[in-house]
Amino acid sequence: MLYSYLENAIQHAEFTLTEFSDQRAYFGCWSLIVEGNGHTYSIVHEGRDGWLIFYRRDVYGTLTELDKKESACMDDTDKASQCLIWLSDYPHFLVFNDQQL
């Protein structure tokens, strides 16, 4: 994954990237943690399983899965675009199972 693609998407969504982990040796896996609008999110690309997963982190570090996309058919630009979509649409993800998170 090209870090610059993710960095541009995150900045465009007006979030702050606080951590990025690139595990190319492990099936192209990577993860990132972003903060913005009073919330912390994790986005994980599980290259081995072909998923791009969006999580919300609570104050205790517990992750709640908010959305998942098949990533096998996405290139790096598509993955960065999906991250931008999730972060730009963040209010939509604050409601999960009809409950405010």
C-alpha cells in the first residue's frame, strides 16, 4: 500500500493519522489509526483474507466493527478512496444496530 494515497485520503477527510503499520511481508496487510471529530477509528487491510475493515475504538481500546468491504478487487487507489468514503461519512457510522455509539 502506498502510504501517500492513505495520507492524502485521511487529510482530505480532515482526520489525523496517529499510527500506520505496514506489514507487506504478511500478505500485504496494513492498518492505521485515525482521530477526528472526537472519535478514534481503525482501518485494517487483511490482505490474506481480502478484507478492508472499518472499526471504531472506544476509550478502552475496544474495537467495534462498523463496516467491511471485499478488497481483493481493489487496487491501492481504490482502498484509499474507500477509507476517504468511510471517514467523510463518519456520522453515518456513529449509529450501529440502532444504538448511538
